[in-house]
Amino acid sequence: MGTIGAMNRFGYLHDRLFEFSLAAYAVNRLVIRPHLAGFLHSHLQWAWPFLHSHFDDLLLMSAALPVVLWIQRLTGLRKHDLPPTWAEMFSHLAIWSVMCKIVGPVYCHIGVADPWDILFFTGGGLAACHWWNRPAPQSGSVTA
């Protein structure tokens, strides 16, 4: 594989999925959870547990991995600007799962040791990595 084409470069902090995930996280934390909890409890009872406990977990990889990879790229620990690889996603998933669901809650008394969260970390990570590694759209003209 020669040079990295513009279509294959990862946007890091300018990646669309990263930007969407940050926006969705902010709306959930700043609007939905504090201002719509009563409505959700009354009218959409299935939605509140998900939005309160798991929605942010679903966004973890798409919101955090680009930042970490960008820092790794700046410090020289990451040698390319390709989209996140499956290995990068799974290694960070393993580290964050242990830190957020074992070390934090058990040893530092920060957060909750909810194993379901790891399922949502994984689901969001799989979807994000699939998105980042989808085939580039084919550019070309149609000839008559």
C-alpha cells in the first residue's frame, strides 16, 4: 500500500462519527437526562433506563478512541493516519473495560461495576470500527 490517499485518512478530531458522538453525548447529558426524565418515565418507560445507564457507554469508543489515537499520533506512538484498526479498537476496549468496570469501581470507588456496560462498549466499538473501515466510495465518471 503506497501513500495514504485523502479518502483513507482518518480525521481524528474532525471525524464525522466522532463529532456526531460528542453531540449525541452532550444532548443526552445536558438536555435529555436533566430536562426530560419525567416525560420519559411517564411516556417512554423503556427509554429512560437505556438513556440513563447505557447510551453513553454505546458512544465510548466513537467519542474517546479518536482522541486517544490523535494523542498517540502526536507523540509518535501511532505511525499512520489510517482509520482505527480492529486491533486498536479491541485493545482499547479491553483496557477501558478493566479500568472503568473493575479498577475504578472496586479499587478507587469511582463509577459502577456494571458488566452490561462492557456489552455496550463492545457494541458501540464494533459499530464504530465497522463505520471507520467501510470501503471508500468509488469516484469515477460514468461514460456513455
